[in-house]
Amino acid sequence: MQLLRDNKWFNIKLSWTVTQDALKWDQRYMDVGDDALSEKWFNEFRQNLVSIDVA
């Protein structure tokens, strides 16, 4: 999730497909090695941002 925090261009309106394409060359993304896990973490991160915006 730190990878998403480090990218200032990320916002909650971006889809997983767009985000995945932007991150695919980052070593941290490649180190996960599991697309399903990467997507799960993306969704958790995005949900946390939504929760913060609502609060």
C-alpha cells in the first residue's frame, strides 16, 4: 500500500486496470507477484481513502 501512497497521481476514482498499468514497472509492484493480491490491496487502500473522505 505504500506504493500507492508514494504516487501523488493516485486518486480513488482510478480503476484497478488504470492503476495496474501505471505501476507495472515499479519493482515493488512486481515483487508482490500475485495479481489477485495486488488488486485486493488496491481495493483495501481505496476503501480506506473513501472512509477518510466521508469522516
